[in-house]
Amino acid sequence: MSIPRFKVITSNSLELFEERLNAYLDQLDRDEMVVDVKFTTAALETSIEFSALVQTQKTESWT
């Protein structure tokens, strides 16, 4: 059984947050699947912080 992996992605810019999240998901191996995503926002003094906790886990190879 494989060990779950976690990645925290944050940004004060929605566009940059989306870029970082997409870049992380794009680099996953073919046999690695997303198990869960937790998303939250936090109001800061002059902006909003977007955060995601992504849980992934390797699966057995299809070949």
C-alpha cells in the first residue's frame, strides 16, 4: 500500500492560485490519483488568500 502525499498551494491572486494548482496537477504521474482536495479562503487586510490542500496517492500500474 502506498503512502498518501499532501501538497499545500496558496496565493493572494486567484489567477496565480489556479496556475499553481494546475501546474501541480499536470506534473502528477499517470498512476497517481487525487484522493481529496480541501479549499478555503481567508480575508486579509487588503486581499483574499486562496488555499488548497491536495491529497494524492499512487495506484498500482495499469500495465
